[in-house]
Amino acid sequence: MALDSEIILNLPETGRTVEVAVESALHGSVLVLIQFDVCEEIKLDQLRQIFGARTMEQPSFKHPAPGYVRYQRPPVVEPIEPLVLDSGERLEGQIKYYDYGVLSVVFELPFSGDWDTLVRMGSRWVWDVDFEKHASRIVRQKLERAAPALVKPYPEWLSEDYFIFHVREIAGSPSGSELCASQGGRIAQIVRGEIAQLSEGERNEILLSRISYYPNDLAVIGWNAAFLYDSEAGAETAIQLLEYANSQLLEFRHYDELLTRELGIVYAALDQGTGMLARWRLARAATKLHTVLLDVNELTERADNAIKFLSDMFSARLYKLAAAKVGVPDYKDLVNQKLHTAEDLYRFMVDQFNQSRAFVLELMVVIILVIELVFLFGGKV
């Protein structure tokens, strides 16, 4: 048992003061994920040569059989210098480079203490500490060296942050259901980053997003944070799937903004009128829009296929829950709707151009016929 704190007891009968070591209720770590969408693609083989970094190993799983979930192209992992906060907390860190253009900065701090301490720390980290500023500074330094491996870098980056509170050990070793019954309120506070107690309805709503495989593990997934109660090896899969779900959210946010811009350009072109010249100009806009459609379809397929679920139904359910909570299906639906709109606009613009071209061809035929008639009858006169 780890003895991590002390209580000072005054004994008036003897006039002595005694320091008694007590066991911390919780042991684990807090992880901060800060992700940036920096380019269209990262050439991982070239990046590995530049940094001499390692490829992330495939995750371990609760079942003994290997290969339930695997990356098509595992991200490249590079350690970074520890981050020291103003509070004196020292966080170890690493960067993961994904082939679809996302960088994931992971900070981790070991934790031992009680529930109230974890609640307070979670609230402070979620709302008061600007981890994105620290991560952005580190990423910009790294990308200066990684530039040759980046395909079509973006001038501006979208970002996402996520917090994972991983508890490995709890005094008394409760089961997942016992933990929800006894500490459900505090777990809900941690997932929401709140110090104040939440209403019963809100607490129940948060705890609906929980999942367990064994009796003694628990994952409660929120939109901005997750609480994991599991061993080091058992939590590894959940952490990686949460990281992957957030990277997908980042990608679909990028596609949504890209399609919004392109559709705006198309609508502006359509507003210029429906005259002959305007219809001919639509051909160029249609070609560009079709190129964007092909690019987005290719990129979304690459992001969707980055990780494969082969036969581990629990991991697939865990990913589906995580993706739903962070908003991946919502943004994916938005992207699909805009893709359908863009396809309809493309067909409309092509039809308009074809009509204009057919009209011009018919007009040319008529002009040629008139000229021939003029020469024919003019020669007889």
C-alpha cells in the first residue's frame, strides 16, 4: 500500500503531537490531449527519418488474442520536454503524428490523493490552465524541422482539447457499479470539470454514458473529458480510442469549414447572373468544386479507415460511444449534407454550361446556314 499523505494528531493526554501516515484513496494519472490539424497529409516514413522517432505500438486489449483493432498506418511518436505549470506541477509529454495531418500532444501527470483533490484539480485544469498555448508553442517548433514531411500545410490550425482522468487504484477496490453508486456525483463533476455539485438529473445524464467490460473497470465518457477506472494495460485501449475519436472530430470540422467556404464561392458565382457569359464562367467553378469533392471524399475515407475494428465488439462499442459524445457523427452528417449539396450544385452548373454550349453550337450552325444561303442566292442574283 502506498502512503502518500500525513495527518497530524494532537494527543492532549500525553501532550505529544503524532504524525500518522494514511493511504491515499486514489492512484492514477491525468492526461491532457491537445490536437491540431496542421496539413493535408504527413509522410510518416520521411518524418521518422527526420526525427528518428518510433512508431506507436498497436494497443493491447482485454482479450488475449491480438489484432482486434489496428492502425492502417500507426502514428509516429516523439517524446517532448516536460511541461512545468505555474503551480509547480511537472507533466511528461509526447507528440503523435498521424498520417492524415493531425498532431496530438499528450501531457500526463501522475496523481495520488482523495476525491475532492481530483475534483478541484480537474476543474482548474479544464477551465483555468491554457494547455493549448503551451502545446501550440511546442508544435510550431517541431514543425519547423518536420516541414519536408508535410503535404499542403494549412496557414491556420483547428484544435481540440480533451482530458482523461485515469484512476488505476481505489481504496477498497470497488467494482464499477459500486463506484457509480457511491461516487457517481464526484465522477460527474470530474467529467464536467465542475467544483459545485451537479443536479441529480445532470449526474444521471452523465452516468448514462458509461461502459464496462469487467466488473472492476469503468469508463464514463463526456464531451470534454472522460473518467477511466482500470489498470494501466486495460485503460490503454480506451485512451487511444478517445484520442482517435477527437482527431476524427478535428478532421470533420476541417472538412465542414472547407465545404462551407467552397459553397460560398459557388453561391457567389451563381448570384452573378444566368446570362451567357455567366454560364460559361460556371464551368470553371464547377471544375474547382468537383476537385474539392474528390479531395474531401479521399480525405474522409483515409480518416475513417485509419483504424480498423476487426472482431473486438467491446472496443467498437467504446469507440462509438466516445465518437458520439465528442460530436463526430454530428459533424460527419454536416459534411455529408454539404457534399450532397455540392454534388447537386455541380450537376446544376454542368447542366447550365452544357445548355449554353448547345445554344452556341446551334447558333453557329444557323449562322453558317444563313451565310451559305446568302452566297447561294447572291450568286444567282
